[in-house]
Amino acid sequence: MKETLSLVSKTISEKQQIHHVVVNAGKIVAMQKDVALRKSVNESDLINADGQAVVWAAKMLGKPLKERVAGIDLMHNLVEMAHQQNLKIFLLGAKEEVVQKVSEIYQEKYNSTIIAGYRNGYFTREDEPEIAQKIANSGAHMLFVAITSPIKENFLYNHRELLKTVPFVMGVGGSFDVVAGKTKRAPVWMQNAGLEWFYRFLQEPGRMWKRYLVGNSKFIWLVIKEKLKK
């Protein structure tokens, strides 16, 4: 986490850009078949392990990671950094009432100037260039995209040229829902035990069962296959 925050701060001060992405078990499974998603992730400048299962798998395969960097924790720290360094953020994704609520919460907690702009995550392919241009013109130093995979990864990759004016770009999944109070985050003990996915599943079983139960089983099989190659 410290290394990531330091690198982001340095990149912004030097007016460069980092395209950041997090990976979890489900995304790694999806990358096996989704060529565009795999390309988007592998060509990112910075990749953090968002899922505890990825940290365990990396250790099992002899490529240990220093720690899990949860996307929502990183976002919280970066918004705090933005406030301290007088930077602006753009919020893209979720339903209109959710992203508006997140904007209001951050303005209340910090100041009204921290928000460069916001937009909900419901749009068509045809809308994308105009949205990317709006973000590029907003003066934002950080862009947080709360849209499901692989839509957010593909959006960021396809419009990377337009978004070059934004120094830091990051997908944050369902983080806006948590900030807005629509969904709850798992207790710390569940996060540490690698059960955050199960807590999310209990809140939205109809929507999440396939992603987690089927996806996690496929991930375990991928890790076993990789281990057997060694």
C-alpha cells in the first residue's frame, strides 16, 4: 500500500500517468478467455492483488506478494491524498443516486473543490468517447471507475489516449456502493480470512452466486494446474 501511494504521488507530481488495475480470483478466471480483458490488465502500469486468494495462490506458486492491496482501501487513501495535496478526483460508475451520494460525502468530508466531476455508469458504446473527453477536460488528477469487469477495463483501455491528461486511472468495482452505504463491507476478521467474497455473496446471492461460487472453483483449479507444472 505504501509503495503504491508513493508511486501515485510521484507520478502526479511529475505529470505522468499510471493506469492501475486490481486483480482478484474472478478477474483472473475471466482473463483466461477474455482476450481484451487480459490485454487491458497485462498492459496496465501497476497491478495490485485485491483478493486474498491471489495472495495465497502467489505464495503457493513460489511468487509471494508483499500484501493484499484492496481496491476500496487504496481508493480511501488516495482520496485522502487528493485532499491533502489539493488534487481533484472524477467519479465514474454506479447508479446516478449512488455516484451523486459519493460526491456529496467526499465534498462534505473534505471540500467542494475535490470533485472534478461525476457520471453514472450506465451508457452505450456510442457515448464512451464523449464521456472520456468530458473526463479529460475536467482537470481531474485521479479517475475512479466503479463499473463491473470487463466493461471498466475495456473502457479505460479503449480510451487511454483521450484519458492521458488524467495522471491516475483506477477501476474500483463496487466501492461506490460501499461509500454510499448501499452495501456493507465485511468485518476485518473476514477480510483477513479471505472471506470478504462470502460476505458480499450473502448480501446479494442472486447476483453474486455465479461470480463467486463458480469463479472461485475455477480459480482453485487454475492454481492446482499451475502448481502441477512445477
